[in-house]
Amino acid sequence: MNLPLTPTDIRPPFGRYSHGVEAPAGSRFIFTSGQLGIRADDSIPEDIEAQAEICFENIRSILAAGGMDLSDIVRLNAFVTRREDMRRYMNVRDRFVSEPLPASTLYIVGGFTRPEFLVEIEAVAARVE
């Protein structure tokens, strides 16, 4: 099992994530590309929550294709285009992550390849085989 690392001599995390995660020796890793909030039919919801849900569902599918699930995530990198959407993104993230909580970084970016995209999420998962 992945081990969350949250030392007591530094400030606790701002949200539901760990400062670090140790993957046991012999772990197999899956690295996802950044996932955007676009459905298989090419439709793109207008709100950040729906786009973030699509991103996490895509990540779930990628991990499942490799024999893992969301509980195996050790690291998330998320990118949002509007500072005011940070909390809405984190609310969605918190519904999809579980113990042990992954390490996580959230960036505010100027935009993506298409202006309708509001969020992009990439993940690293690890599991001992």
C-alpha cells in the first residue's frame, strides 16, 4: 500500500492531499497524460465541475485499462484557468480521491489549446504487483 507522508514539522496541507506519497519497492506505475473536460462525443460542458468530473472519469478508465483504480493514485497535477474555480475543482477532486490521499499540486494557467477548456488533470498511480 502507498504510504502518505505528512510530516508534523511542516504546515499541514491546505486540502485533502498528502505532502508526499511513498510507493513501496516493486511498485508498477501508470502515468496519465493530462485529461481535459471533453466527452467521447466531443461535447464540452461549460462549467468547471462537469469538466473536472470528465477528467477524473477519464483517469479512472485509463487506470482500469492498466489494472488499477483511483485509490492507486499517488500524485495529481491539476491546471485551472480561473482562480475563482480553485475551490470548485477541489470539491470535485475530493469526491474522487481516497485514503491514502495522493500528493497534489494545483496550478492557475493562462489557458489551454482551446478556450472552452477550464481544467486539465494528470495523474501518477502506483501499485505493488
